Amino acid sequence: MSKVVIIGGGIIGATTAYALLNKGVTDITILERDTIGSGGTGKTAGIIRCHYGVTSISALALYSLSFFEKAKELIGTDIEFEQVGYLVGIGEENLEPFRASLANQRSIGVETDEITPAEAGELWPTAEVSDFATFCLEKRGGYGDGYATVQGLAAYLRTQGVAIKQGAKVAEILTADGATTGVKLVDGTVIEADTVVVAAGAWSVPLLSPLGIELPITPQFVQEVVINPGMDLGAPPVFSDLVSMQYVHLRHGEMLFGNSDGRAISPISDPDVYPSHASNEAIEITAEKAIHRFPGVEDPGVSTTTTGVVDSTPDNNPIISVTDISGLFVAAGMSGHGFKISPGVGRLMADLIVEGDSTIPNVKASDFRLTRFAEGELLLSPYPYVGAVGIR
């Protein structure tokens, strides 16, 4: 097998290298412009779930779940996966698509059960659940630590001979006669390779544009708020509230809140330039929702906020694809799903490189092709939820 260069030292680049190793590919170099996990991976909320309407995405998440559950055995590192479960609550307007989506998820092996608001209230005793029509509980879900996961993967990859170069910013991808020949770094170093994988999130766009490959990826600014509940909440499941349009899970005893309603994200022109603190408006919206949803939390207080960038596509689903240039592949535009499906994305990319097609059950490689946007065939859920900004 030829030499592979992976541009991007986040979770997608690392899982791609891991999957290639498992297919017998050993000559692999990962190039990271900063440090491993310093991009979107280190800022992820880390939610792990298989609750998706798009079958291929749900199947990627299901494949990935097995990796998260066995990570200590597979790579020798505790990735801090808290398997507390994943709870989704919806209103009456979403009953039909919700139940259709659950049936589809179960058909491919996702373990998810519909439960009553009363049962959900037992899992989150401080929550107000009377305005929900129904819930589902995915017991194998939960949350992990993106930074710990990618660092653990990087350590394992090094033991297997993968070269990981940090502070190695790529200036251009080199080609000749319609094929990839390698990359050139900003310091002038040329690294030859027959296969190049671009897995650099929103930063993939300027890398591919000079080659005439336009990625329809928009950087989106995301804000999250951490609230100290002032009390011990135990270990409740991750809570996706599709009535108030928010998600929450505990991290070190504190509640991490994010918005799911479109007000949570806004386009930015430069993925390197965004505020390091959530806006007052975002904090106020979160506080208002939190007070309504969790009246049993008697003395909450804002601890801190976190911000980051999500690389979004027009259909809010990833690009995992060949390109018109032989040997050049792209895995970007994760649209906020990246961490939870990353082992599956890495495996699918390795499949495309080695076999030319997906070998993951219920995952169609063509679903994630770059050309779908130009063809007008967006990857959309057959069971869309009202108000959920296309993320389901």
C-alpha cells in the first residue's frame, strides 16, 4: 500500500489512521498545524448517541459506539466515556417522525426505548417534564471527552509507527497528471504521498479550493454555558430537550447547556477568529430555558462558558468522499456530529481508500459523496423534527 498523509490532527484524522492500520496500511503520517486535538475536537461537548433519522449516520454512530465502549481495551487509554444514557424528549408536533425514526433506528440494531414523561422524570428528578409528549432512552449513550480520546488515539498510533507531526501547517496539496503526489508545508518541506486525506474541518476549504475543489462548508460559531447547580444531581442521562430546544449533560457535577434552535449558531468568515466567551444574549437564553426546565435546581449559577466552531454543510451531514483527483480524499463538514461518529468516519474513509466502498453494515458510502450538493441530492432525514434545524 502506498504512503498516506492525513492533514488534520483531530479526532477524524486520528480515527482514519487507526482504521487504516487495522487494514494493514502502515506508512501513515498525520500533519497537524498546531497540536493534536487543538481544533474542534478539544472543544466538543462529547455527546455519544445513535439517535439519527438518516440511516447511514445512525449506523456510523452505532459502529462508533462499540469503539467508545471498548476503547481501553483497543487503545489502552481511558477516554472518560460516561455511559449514563441518552434521553430525548419531544412535543406533540413531533410524535409521528419521532416514532418512525425510533423504528428505523431499531431496525439497524440501535437499542432505544420509548418511555413516558413520568419515567423520564425519575431519571431527571429536578426536571419539569409535563410539557413533553413522550421520550426515548438510549441506554448505551452518554458522553466522552474528545480531547482525552484523541490524545489516547495519538499515543496508540505512535506505538504502531504512525508519524505525527505537530506544528506542521500545510501550504498546498501537490498533484501531477490528475493525481496526488504529496503536500508542501509552509516551511517549504515536501512530503511525498500517493494518498492524501484532508480531515481539517473548516480549514479544509482553503486547502482544496486551489485545486478547483469547492467544499460547501460554512464555519458556525457555537456557544455553550456551564451552570453550577449548587447540589448533587447524581448521574442522570444526557438530555436532549426538543421542546425547549436545548441539550444538557453533567460534567464534573456541573450542567453543560447548549442550544439546538438555530440561535445557538451563526456563520463566521474565519474559523480562527471568534469570541472566546459566550455572549450575554446566549447566557440569558440559556438561563431562561434552564430555569423553566429544571425548577428543582434551587440555586443555579453560571460557572463559565465555552465556544467553538462547527464545520457545517448545507444538509448538516458530513462529506466523506473521493475527489476528482486520484488519491485525494476528504473527510470534513462534520456539522457537529464529528466526535460521536468519528470511529465510523475513520473506518469509512479507510474503506474508500483500500476497498473503494463501505464495509460497515447499513452505511452507504454514496450518501456522503461530495458531488451530492452539485447534484441537488442532499442527505436529509426522512423523519424531520419540527424546529430541530436539520440535525436529526
